[in-house]
Amino acid sequence: MDNVIILRYGELFLKGKNRGFFERTLIKNIKEKLGKFRCNFSAQRGRYEISEYADEDEQAIVAAMKTVFGLQSLSIAKKCDSDLHAISDIILKNIPENATFKVKTHRADKTFSLTSPQVSCSIGEIILDKLPNSRVDLHNPEYEINVDIRETGKTYVYTDKIQCAGGMPVGTAGKGLLLLSGGIDSPVSAYMMSKRGLTLDAIHFYSYPYTSMQAKDKVKELACILSDYCGSMNLITIPFTQIQETIHKYCSADYMITIVRRFMMRVAEKVARMRDCGCLINGESLGQVASQTMQSITVTNDVVKTMPIFRPLIGMDKQEIVNISTAIGTYETSVLPFEDCCTVFMPDNPVTKPTIARAEAEEQKIVNIAELIEQAIDNLEIIEIKIQ
Ligand code: ATP
Ligand code: MG
């Protein structure tokens, strides 16, 4: 087949001097995705093109390109010489005899002998001549035929524009450490921050034997699904049992969750610094549970001193989060029924308005905080999650 896939990018244009870096990163990410297909990729000014692929790979390539952040839209096009009859022949082969249509021309090649409106009119006339039952409809056509005349002497003809993921190429905004639980929210927050160009590492706390090994596998599976969008990442697992048992033993039950979360943040910040991550990312959404009130967030936030914590879901409803989770394919895995360590030793009535002073007073009861943190980090494991 002589189809080609045209890829378009958007926001990158805004980036002035950095444009070269953004484009190089985008091209690298696209090529990484195309690695498993036999095809040709070329980058010309303002347009990327995939060609010479097998018919049966077309939909899989389209699906893969829809996961690349930085791409705005794509079209499956036919390519021919920039010649009115060649262009018309393609259109005649691809629209029904009695279609309503509109021709829209874009002429990047300013040396082409006709202006864009003249090209549209001429092609329209040829179609009407060859298909007398067809009709031009400029407002609500069944087929909007785009004719894109490039500087290369070639023209693309296509009808549909398929929406891609938008955002910025992964790798253009630095690296962040995602706090990845097995729930619905944190995978969505990963998706949203990678969309702004962050590469990720993920950290997961597990409390074996209170949580099962399947819970860890589930998180690994989530990281694999995410790597489709976020790229390859390292999943760092941290044994958390001893920390939780210690908090449970010494601290007041209503502050259990607050202090557990402060420990998670302390460990995460240290690991982030070890791995050159410049921010933490979590899936908190204001008011969703006791640990996500403004006061709770203030108290957990307080232990992180050297980097921002990004919470892309902070203003979203659960249903909005579920919708994204379903669209990116993490939902089915997220709802598998394995316990997260946050549920271990949880009191019935966690405090919803904790204070920093009281949290600090509770933590005073634990003498070896630094040691507990060091020990957890000493026992971390790193699982490499490779882009599929
Ligand atoms: P999620 O659906 O992401 O699990 P949640 O609504 O269950 O979120 P919490 O359990 O309070 O909320 O967790 C809030 C955030 O803390 C999570 O989104 C995640 O970023 C982080 N988190 C919770 N548990 C873990 C864990 N075991 N390992 C790593 N991060 C965690
Ligand atoms: Mg959770």
C-alpha cells in the first residue's frame, strides 16, 4: 500500500531557542516506539512522515503514535507528485460516486503554479466532472479532502485528522519520582506529569507479609502499562513493614496515617536525590480521604524540604480520574483487589485536621527515625521497566 502516516506536533513551536532540543527528544521517542515495526521514518520541516510499512501494521503504528507526548494529531494520507491529475486520481479512487465533499488546500510550496483556492477549485471541477452525482458542500461535507502541497514536490491527500496525546515530549522537563501505589490515582498522576515532559522513576512501599506479593506484582504491571506513555522507568520497591510496625507501636492511632505518610515522603525525598529526580509526584486529590485534607497535606508536605511535590489530580473528581485511568488502560489493573500498605494498621477514625506540632510530638516517641529510614533504603530493590 502507498499510505503514509503524517505526524504533527504543536506546543513545541512555542519553545523558541529550545526547539531543537524538543524536536530531537520527540524524534527519539517516536523512533523508540517505531522500533518494533518495519517502516521508514523521516522528519522534514514541520512534518514527520512514516512510510513503507506493512498494511497490517497500520493500526498498530497509529495506536503507538497516539501514546507519544508532544504529537498533536496524525493523518493517514496518500502521497503523490504535486500534479492536479495525480491528486484527483487519488481522490476519485477513495470517495463514493455520490459523496458530498469539500477540498481544502494547503500550499507550503509557494512555487506551485496555482494558489491554494485555485487548486481546490480545479480539483473540485475534476471530481464533479468524473463523478456527476457527487456534490460540493462547503459547510457540512461528508468528505473534507485535505490537499497538502509540500516543498518537496510531493503532495499529501487525506480526509481525517486523528487526535494524539498532545503535551510535551517525555524527557524535556527533567526527571521526577512517582509515588506509585496499586490504586487508581497514582498511575493517572504519572500520565499527567509525563505529559508535561517528565521522565519518571517510581517508588513503591510494600508491607510484606501484611500485603501480599501479588500487590507488588500489580504495581509492576501498572508501571509496565504506564511505560507506554511515560517511557522506560525504574521501579524502586521499599520494604515498609518495620517502619509501620514501629509507628503502630509507639504513636497515637489517630495519627498513624499522618505519620506513615510523613515517613513515605522522607524516604521518597532521599531516594529522589539519590536518583537525580527533581520532584516528587503523588496522586492526592483534595478531600478524597482523611489523609488528603488541606491540613493533612500541610503536615505531610512539611517533611520535604528540597523539592516540590507535584499533585496533578489535586482539583479533580474521582470520576474524572477514573475516566483517564480507563482511557490509558490502567483502571482494570488498579481495581484488582490487593491491599495497599496504607491500609495496614489503619485506625477507624484517622485525624482529618492534624497539626505539624502534634505530628512532631508523636514522632518524638520513635527514637530511631533516621536509622529506620536508612534501613528501608538499604533494602530497596530496583526493577527495570522497559518500554514495550
Ligand atoms: P491511589 O489510588 O493512588 O492509591 P488513594 O486515593 O488510595 O491513591 P492514598 O492511599 O491516600 O490515596 O495515597 C495517596 C498517594 O500516596 C497515592 O496516590 C500515591 O501517590 C501515594 N501512595 C500511597 N500508597 C503508596 C505506596 N504503597 N507506595 C507508594 N506510594 C503510595
Ligand atoms: Mg491507595
